[in-house]
Amino acid sequence: MNKFCLVLAAALLLISCTKEADFKIIGTTPDIENGTNVFLQKIDENNRLANVDTTVVKEGKFSFDPEQVSSPEMLILSFENLQGNIILIAENLEITVDAYKDSLYTSKIKGGAENDFFKVYYDDVVSSNKEKQKLQQEGSMAMQSGDTTKVAVIRNEFEAINNADKRRRIKLVEEHPSEFVSVIILSDLVGTRIIEATEAERLFNSLDKSLQEADKGVKLNEMIAQLKAAETAAAQAEVGNKAPDFTAPTPEGSQLSLIEAMGKKYTIIDFWASWCKPCREENPNVVAVYNKYHEKGLNIISVSLDRAEAKEKWLTAIENDQMNWFHVSNLMEWQDPVARKYGVSAIPATYLIDENGIIIEKNLRGEALQTKMQELLGES
């Protein structure tokens, strides 16, 4: 072989060795109709789905040829007029998807260690959720029949499942510190408040530096900081402490402070939202308590966690539920500064304070709220 051929061969070998793997998504589906749009999406900085690309099912197949990714990231496949979606982890290699129309969540994804790891986590979540859904149904039936013993047993079983979930998922993160899916798992643990901030910080610091510095890692670190702040706020808003003061907009647009809304003897600070079904179910009980004890010194100030675009729904719910007391909201949902000041992570949430602003009870509902107000203010 002459010198020119040797140089050419060496050049071709270099090209073949340095060429990046090609990121492709190859999909097949036995039952999704031809002509159905398929959307490749990602989660943007506002936690909303943003479209990356669109293709169409042809002869039971579809494909995407996206740009290379600098690091693994989570992408979602959605199908026109179909419920659910398919989650996959983007890597610079060929990923195959077998999509099933009536059960997209059972679709098969092959390609890359990250997708293999994600399947382990996803299957665990699905299995656990099925157990919890079954318990919820049993608990609902027990509550309807008045079987309080059964309800207590089911609550304990539910808590045991949650604790087991937490232990398994922490172990997954600990055993896979260099895989992107660990960031997803830890984000879920933090976002659902299953894990405390100190434990979340420990796990985050155990991850590879590249994962910590990636976009989703930076966002996870911000979530942990928010969780830490919420835990601090919740600790301040405990029974025996003075209720944190606040000022917020009323439905009319003026500013109202907690001090201005306080009753002569007692005040309920009520965190709720028009979209919150348990809140709306509890409202008749709160209305009854207010109507019975307002003249004896009880006031209520409700803080709504509705969104700005849902202001009319907030106002309509106030009217329909006959909540004839003070109302405020920044219309920022979970980012509401008042809710964050109290460390509220679930609604309905209530704080009962005395005339000095000291929290004397938390999260009283139903019969417990009525009993406490009767104890404090007597029969009307």
C-alpha cells in the first residue's frame, strides 16, 4: 500500500473513531392510527410542556432525529387525542419505542443505561401507586361506613408504603450518583416533600459534579433551598409561637393585614383554593362555625392559592360557598408569599390564633374544629 493510501486509511479511521453517536428516536405502534400527530416535548423552566418537534405516524411507525444533547435530559412523547404520554431519557444514541395506544405508560423503551435505570424507577412508582390507590378506595369505603378502626389501620398502611418508597428511592440515588435519573428521583422526593432538606442536601452533594451543574441539577438545588426555607417557616408557624404577620391583596385590590382581620378573641387563618376539592368539601363546616361564633369573637381570614388567570373562579367560589369573611390572595398558587411564610405545603391548612396572635391549634377540621370552638366560646 502506497503512502497516500496509508494516510487516507488513517484519516478514515480517525473520522470513524471520533464521530459522535447519533441521537434518534425510532418508534413503532401496532394500534395508533396512521396520520396521528406525535409530539416530542420537554419541560421548560416554568414546569410546562414545550414542543421540541412534531412528526406523524405512518404505516405504524414514527421517528425523530433531534439535535445532539450535551448531557442526558428528560423528554416526553405525546400523541394527538390520546391520554397519557411516554417519558424517555435523551442520550446521543438510537432509542426505540414500542407505543401502545390504550396504555402508553406500559410502552417499551430501549436504548441507553439511563433509560434502563429510569424503567426501574418508573415501574417502582407505578407499582406503589397501585397499592396506594387500592388503599384509598378501601379507606373511602371505611369512612362512608363509619369504620374508624379500619380507617386508622389503612392510614398506618399508607404511611408504611410511603416510608418504604422513601427508603428504596434514597437507596437508588445513593447507588447511582453518576446517572441523570438520580436527579429526577431526588427532584421527585424534594418536590413531594417526602424527604427533609438536610437529607436532600446530603444526597445532592453525593452526585457527580457534572449532574449538580447541569440545568436540572441547578434547579434541584434551588428546590432544596426552597424546601429548607419552607421547613424553617413551618417551624416558626408552630403551636405556641406568634403567627407570622402578613399583608396581602383583597379581591377588591386593597391591602389587608392579619392584624386588621383578627377577631376580638380568636381568628382562623385558612389556606385554601377554588380548585382544591378537600377545601371546598370542608368549607360548609367552616361556614357553620363562623356563623355560630362570629358574634362571640371569631373572625376568619382566608388566603387563596389560586392563580392569576383563575381570579374569577376564586371570586365565584367565595360567593357560592358563602364565605362571608375576609379574603386575600397574591394569586400565585404555591408561590404565594403568605403560604411560603407559613411553610404551607398542602391545603386545606388552618391556624387558630388567640387575641394576642399566638397559634393555639393547627389544621382543625370537621367535628374537631366545632368541638374546639365550643370549648373556647361555648354554645351560642
